[in-house]
Amino acid sequence: MRKFFKLAISIIGIIAIVCIFYIGYSNYLDNKIEELYKEKEDILSTYNTPLKNKGTAWIDRSMMGDNLGVFGSSEFSSIVKQNIKNNFPNDKYIGNISCMGKAHVQNMLHSINLGANYKSFKGKNLVVIESMQWFYGMEKDANAFIANFSDLQFYEFMQNDLISEKNKDYLCKRFLELESLRMLEVREKNKDVGYEYPRVHILAKIYSSDNKVYRLVYQLMRPYYYAEYKMLLLRDKNITYKYFRDLNDKYDKPEFKTDWDKQLEEATRQGRSACTNNDLLVYDAYYNEYLKDWWDSLKDSKKDMPLLESKEWKDYEFLLSVCKDLNLKPLIINVPCNPRYYDYVGLTLDKRKPYYDRISDIAEDNGFPVYNGLIPKENEPYLFQDVMHLGWRGWIYLTEELTSYFGNN
């Protein structure tokens, strides 16, 4: 018995030492991250690296104070000066901007991020940009989903007691579905690809199962997954700190003034000088690389593209449901597309309008505000920089709306 007590005391002592080290090092990293973020805020608020999009430490710091959180995808890589990431703070909105998302980051990944980083987003001004390209076909790119998936955020989402079991179950089943598609493609192409998320697979499997034994296993494994989550959290802080520390890039964010007429005039001038070799009013290099040599073959190439049948619609509803669980109310941005291109490839207005209407209707039916103001302007020159991404004038209109909607915060 005495040996047992000695062993128990030793184990408790080791656990206590580990906990003390963990808490001390975690607090040290928190302080260093905050210090470095203040020093390099402008560039860190606009950067969109996998480290930020898959983590928590960077996102948490970027949402401090009055900062505006904007969820999107590839539009953040827009080449134009008017890109929204350059337009905050301004004379009517005192907070900076935190851009979250990159190419192939869609509603599912945004939902996981929102659920995982809820404490950072609570009470903040939030925006979700919905893109029509997400709704092409029946299913999203499973490889891209897995590539942008975060096990850390998944664990945080699953541990958030505010999120309903229904939404957690949906996430688990959706992950398994997309994971299965990805692995099927890997096997079909005989790719030797290391699989990074076996533990996530197990957790998703046992959580979403109706089998009572699996449910018992889930309860028994919760301490293990919590411990793994805490280690991933510390790892994220450590990597974030080192990234901030070693970042030497300089970024002089231009001062943005809300003289909208002047901003639109400048946007038109810049758009006109960038689009000189085509009637689509996309910038010259884009036209030369992606459209010029294939133009004839693109005629009506998307006329049969289903926009209202994609599983992305359920993912969109899932995002809104998660936000309702968390009492978050982001402004939904209903973004149109360049009609000069889409009319030509067969996705004409009579096909796009039901999509636009449905984005708006689903949001409003769930009590979320929607900005549809860009849709009537889709034929304006220089609204887009290419066939899908907002450009010179488009970003100014959106900045004006967000500045007006959120006011002086």
C-alpha cells in the first residue's frame, strides 16, 4: 500500500510540474505574441497564411479591440490597391481589419473557425463573403478541404458547449464524407500521400455513431482528446510566436480616406489603365494567361452548371446555424460575378439570379443581415478585376457599406 501511495504522489507531482510548466510557458508566449503583434500589426492583420487560418493564437490577437473580422477566400489575394485589407482603419472606422481565409476556404472551414475561436469573435463586428464559385457542381474539392482543415480548430469546435449536438454531428459526418472522397481519389490515382488526421477520423466516427459502444468509447476518450488539444494549442502559440519574431517584411499600409466620390474616380482611372487588351474589363495579364488562347472554347462551357444543387448550400446553412448557437451575427456579403464573362460561358443572369436570391433568402430567414448592393452594379466597368473577384470599384463599394453599416464601431 505504501508503494502505491508513493507512486500516486510521484505521478501527481509530475502532473503538477507539467501543468506549472505549461501554464508558465503559455502565458509567456501570450505576452510575446501580443508584444510582437503591436509592433507589426498592419502586416499581420492582412496576412493570410495557413498558420493563421488553421490556428487560434494569431486570430485571437487579430480580433482584439475594435478590429473587424472578414471571412472570405481567394479575393484577399486581389492585386488592386483598393483591396479591403488596405482600407481599415479609416477616418470613420477606428479598428483594423483581420482577414481570414484563402483559396478553397469555404463555409465548412469558416464554421469550424467561428466555433473554435468563439471567444475571440464574441461581440465583434464580423463579415462573411459568399462566393458563387463555391456552389459549382454537387461537391467541393475534398483535397482542398483536407489541405485547409485544422485539427486544432476541430477539437476546439467539438469542446465548445454552446454548439448544439446537431451541429457537431453534422461537422463530424461532413468531415468523414469529404475525407472519404479525398482518400478515394488518392487510391484511384495511386498517390502515396501521408494521411494527417487519423485521430480526427476516430473522434468524428465515434461521435457521429448511433452505436452505444461507440458513444461510450467517445466519453472514455474525451480526456485524451482534451490533452491532445492542449498540446496543439501550445504548439500553435509557439509557432505563431516564432513566425511573428522572424517576420521582417515591411508594409506601409496606405491611409484610407472615406471620400467615396474621389475613391471611385481613382478606382476607375486605375481600372482603365489595367484593362487595355480586352472587352471583359479584366486586367491584361489575367486575360493573356487565362482567357485569350481559350476564348472560343469557353463559349457556353458552363451553361449546364448547377448552382442550386450543391452540398455547399447545406454547409452555408450550417455556418448560419453555428452562428445562431454562438449568438454571432455576421453581415453576409452576396457577391456577384463579372457578367461579361459569365453571360458568354452560359451562366446568364436568369441562372445567376436564383442563386443570388437564395443566398439572401436563407440568410434573412435565419435572421442575418445581407448586403446585396453589389448585384445591381454588376455591369459597372471595373467592378471586378477578373471574372470573379472584386476589383477597383467593387472594393470601394464594399468598404463604403461596411464603414456605414458598422459606423464608428
